[in-house]
Amino acid sequence: MTSNENQEMCASCDDSCCKRCPGICFPEDFGSNRTDVIAAVKAALDSGRYCIDWWEGDPRYNSNYDEKGGRLPDRMSSTNFIRPAEKGEEGRLRHPLWVCKNGCTFLLSTGCELSFEQRPLQCRALVPKEDKECSMNDMYSKQSAAIAWIPYHEWLNSLGRA
């Protein structure tokens, strides 16, 4: 992925992207193989600055139901993914973000605390625009991230259970 960072344009922004919702991580943010990803995700979750969120339904399909409203058995009911915590909600292992009130935990008054390379893939994929409305390719959407995390769903689902 090529860098979309435009520090000058981002500095003139009011951080609306980061205030609206923390960006979503993809497994590749944590490593190139399952062992590395799991170890790095554990460390990130233990820091309290990342959490597990989820996509309702199976992100691979438009619907989990047939034309009569019956649940299709091959569909997941939800899919876990990782993202930074909302500011003020650090330490919550599972935190569905329906509405973000406080912005990303890494957002400082001077911008993002993380270097460009350390930011979640969804954040790095934002393309700054003059009108302050950033854009992004669909391959970095919440739905795409949820699909990317499917191989880790059961492991993520087991975390926090006694």
C-alpha cells in the first residue's frame, strides 16, 4: 500500500475522521502469520488501548436469511475484528461502537499519537481531500476488515471467557 499521508492537509483538518470513529485494524497490522498476529493482538488487547468489536451478521453475504425469513445455517451471526479503543473506554475488552462520542484513544490535540506505519490499515488507507472529507477504497471498509478477521473469529470469541 502506498502512503496516503498528507501531513499538511491532515494538520488543517479538524480530526473529524478520528473523532467520528477509531480506524479498524486488519490482521496484517499485527504480523504476517497466525502466530505473530495472535501474539501481537494479545499484547494490544492487554494494553487496554485496543478492543474487540464485531460486525452483526455474516459480512460475506447480504443476508443471513432466506426469502421466508428462516436463518441460513451456513452464515455466521457475527464476526469479530480489532480496533483502537474509544477515548475514555480504554480497558474494555469488547466494545461495540455504535456511536463514538470521544474519538480514538490515540488522538491527541496535535494529531495521531501513532506514527503513520503504526496506525491501523483503515487509517492508513484514508485519502485526505481539500474539503476535509477523507475517502477510502472499499477494500478497507469495516465489512472488508470483518471478512479479513474471519480466520481469527473463534479465537477472538474465546477471549475473556472464564
